[in-house]
Amino acid sequence: MRQTIIDQFKGIQNGICRALEECDGQAKFEEDLWRHHSGGGGITRIIQNGEVFEKGGVNFSHVEGDLPPVIATHLGVQGVRYFATGVSIVIHSSNPFVPTIHMNIRYFEVESGQSWFGGGIDLTPMYVNEEDARFFHRELKAVCDRHNPAWYDDFKHQADDYFFIPHRNETRGIGGIFYDHLKPGEKGTFEEIFQFTTEVGKSFAPVYTAIVNRNRHLPYGEHEKNWQLMRRGRYVEFNLVYDRGTKFGLETSGRIESILMSLPSMVAWNYNYCPKENSPEAKTLELLRKGVDWVG
């Protein structure tokens, strides 16, 4: 099934890149092909300085090699040879009212025969638009419900827990869905879990471009831009301190440019900044918490 999964994931990367170029209307993706030192490689595609998208990446990879012992222990697997493939996306927009978004779908197997899927999508608005948040979560729930009605609540809870910045006591954004170690036989057949994962990937473009088009022309000034840069600082903190994919890439000597493509081109940290009471910024901070019901 490796080649089948690779082909599907490449197709998802291609479709998303076409949709984002059409949505932006100006910028085109630059492609960078690379090889992994222990086997396999990837296709990194970067979009920059567009009409809408300031910086973004849509990455595909398939790599194999020897797992570092610390990772094998953490994963609870036997055998050091592994194969992993996936698509990873982060998009940062120029307009502070167009949210940052992340998606990842992945497949992992080790030589002992253990294998699983993982993935998810989460949205990080600088200003939380509650209508957009409800739309985003309802679309993800619809994807989950077509496969297992219990999955949305489960995966939404996992996203709230995962995309959380403990040292700030706030979520990175409004969450979404997140799942890992979804193993054939526990939640469905191999084919059923594979189909769900590919549907998550295919849902990215129509959901995100709809949100982009609702907000891309909203006016903003220096105040909103400065807030965006500070919120990006939170994004960077999460990715460098807590993100498992970043850690895995660094610990397996992955390609550093592809690993760190998730970081925005411009970011700021202001000392002890506190937004004014009842301001749009303060309202956003109130909603950056676990357990918000966006579909009820």
C-alpha cells in the first residue's frame, strides 16, 4: 500500500496548490525537490508575497530510515526501521483578518509491522470571527460524521489538548480536529482509515478558501498588523517548543528548510502587552481556550 498512499498524498498536494494559487490570484508556488539522507525524499512547495498569502508551504514527503532510540521508545514500537509519508501545510496571510491555517495528514509504519495514520486541521485566527469558527468546525464535523459519528468530539478534544500553549495557558487558535496513532483494527479497516485521512486532506482547500474569500478585503491598519505579528509569536512558540512534527524532523536529521517552513516571515514579541478591555483583541483572547462548542 505504500505506493498507493504516496500517490494519493501527492494528488492532495497538487490539488491544494492549484486551489491556493487560484484563490490568491497572483503568487505561484515554487517547487523544491529534495532527497532524505537515509532514503526517500520530498516535494516542498512555497508560496510567498502574494495578493493574499504572505508565506505558506504545502509539503509532501516520503522518508525511511532508522528511528533514533529515543523516538522508538516514545512511540512504543519495536524495530528501528521506519517508513513515513505525509502532507503538511501552513499558510500565513498578509491581512490580519485572514487566519493562519495548518493541516497535516500522515502514515507511519515500522519494520515490526505496526502502522497507523494521523492528521488533522486547525485554524489560528488573529481575530476570532465566530461565524467563520462555526463554519470551520461544522465542515470538519461533517467529514468525521461520514465515517464515525463519535470522531468529531474525540478529535476536537484531542486538538484542544494538543494545540495548547501551557506556558501561556491559551490555545494556539480555535482548534479543529487532531488524531494520531489511528490504527487499523481499532477504529476501522486499513482502507476505511485511509479513506478518512484522504478526505480530511481534500477538505482543506474548499473550507479554507471560503474563509479567505470572506475576509481578504477587510480593511486594517498598523494596530491590527502589530497584533497579528504578536499572535504569530505565539505560533512560533508552539511550533518550536511543542510541535511533534518539528521535533521528529529535527531528531531524524530532516531537511531543515522544509521543517521550518511553518514559521512566518515576520513576527514580534512585545513585553507584557495587554489589550484594552472589551477590545477585539481582548475578545479573541477570551476565546483561545479549550472546550468551546463551535457546532452547538
